[in-house]
Amino acid sequence: MKRSLNLLDLSTKWFIIIFSVNWRCCMTTADMIKQLCEQMNISVAELARRIGQTPQNFNKKLKRETVTLDELKTIADVLNIKFEQTFILPDGNEIKTGNE
């Protein structure tokens, strides 16, 4: 006996597909650092050494999502790139932090 899909089943499946396609908009800090390393053509282990940490310790921080704001600024400094973290208020005012 074949089971037919009802409209609710179908819409739920589409929601999951759309949600997973758009999931990239919510990257974790670890995902961002890995992508940064890829674009800068260095390994995560090399980045760890450049910021004065062991690769093992830095990988643990990435897994736990415990990379600090100061570490993010240091990463930007050693890679000679700009880092900004910004809150944008409803009136357009900004509260920023960065490595400059």
C-alpha cells in the first residue's frame, strides 16, 4: 500500500530545504575563521601559531565557540586585515569595536 503525502508533509519538507539553504547566513565564529583561513590560503594550525597558540588549543576553542573578541582582533592584526563588530541601533547610530 502506497502512502500519499498530504499538503502539510510537503510544506514541511520545503521549509526544511529552504531553511537549510539559507542556514549559511548564520555562520558561527568557527565557520568564519575557517573560511577566512581558506581565503587567506593558510591552515587553521598556521593561524593558531601566528596568534601564539597551539593548534590543539585553538581547535578546542573553535569547537567550543569560545574565541574571544581580543583573539579575533589579534587574528585580524596578524593577517593584516580589518575586523569590525558592530551594533546598529534603530536610529542608525552604531556601536563598533575593531582592530584599528
